[in-house]
Amino acid sequence: MNDLNNISLPLRSQIQLPKTKQLQSSAVFLLHGFGSNMYDLFALRDYFPSDWVCISLEATLPTGFGGWAWAELDYNNILKLPKPEQIYEHRNKIVESINISIQKLQLDISQIYLVGFSQGASMSLFCGLTRPEIFQGIASLSGYIDVNQFSEEINKDKISSLNIFIGNGTKDNVVPISLGRITKNNLHTIGIDPVYNEYPAEHTISNDCLQDMIKWINGLSSIK
């Protein structure tokens, strides 16, 4: 089966389907970082099994120079979102895009993964914690989240079985390693024990981080 980009989704996307047509494929959805676009993480598609569906989604807030954002930032305080409603609006569009993809592409509903980098990592965690029933696994790469900002939306019973992978760089000057550690501790407070790794890297997806994430996902996908 060839690449297909004409499925009507709420968000612009790049989609790669398995070369051989099949039913009930596993699927990974990719969320780019602030100022990037759907082509960025789509480059990771070759690291996933060839019988998987890979879909890279694009945010809707323009940042200039062909880039997009999931939410506007306050550059004086990156922990504060000037318009938090943008996160909720994008969460709904991401979830709707996933649900449409599941239906149209006949995906395996027990094998849906969401991987995000930087602001996309924050979006991935937010989607997973507020809509845990959709996902087998969430991977947050160079991101962070403050669960206290939306604790009323978290159902601790539903998130108890949510699998989360976190990878952050100790040399990251965009999302300091302290925020990754805070994210891990915050998840512990709500009953989640994520797979948490630190890497001697800057604000990027290091090869070690990528390989650890793929190994983690492959481990989860073997459990059906």
C-alpha cells in the first residue's frame, strides 16, 4: 500500500501505510515541537515496524517560516500559557483525528501510540492523561507537563494502566532537565510510574533516546 495523504482529518497530516494491505494495524501518531511542522517527526517513520501505520499531525497556530504551534508561549515564562484554551482545542482535534484514522484505516484500537517532541511532548502527555482509554503508550521526548493545571480532568482509575515513556536531555537549554524531573515526580503523585530516562543531550532526540523509545514501544506492542 502506498503513502496516503487524502484522508480528511481535522489536522493536516502526513500518513504512511503498510506496503501490504492489512486490517488491524498498529499505529503511531507523531506531534511536532513549537515552530516545526508535520514533516519533522515523520522522518521517524522508518524506525517503526513496516506493518505499522505512521501519522504525523500538524498544529494550527502559525509561528512563521512554515512553522506551527500547539499553543502560544510566554517567552518570559514558558510554564505559563497565555491562552490555555488552545491546548484543549488541539487536544480535541488530535483525538478526533485519531478516532477518524482508527475508523477509516481500520486500526487496532489496542495498539495506538502517541509520540511527541518538545511542545508536542507536552501535548502527548496531556492527551494521554485526559483520554487514556485511547492509548497503549505515550512517549514524551524533551517535554514537560504540570498535572496540577488540569488535575480535575484526570481520572486516576483510568490512567492507572497508561504506559508512559519520558526522555529528556541533561544539557537541554530549552526544556531544562529540572522540568523533566518535575514531570516524572508529578506523574508519581497521580499513580503513574513512567519509564524515565535522561540523556547527555541538548534539545533534540538523541540516538540513544530514540533507540530506547523504539525498544519500549516494541515491548508494549508484543503484549496483546
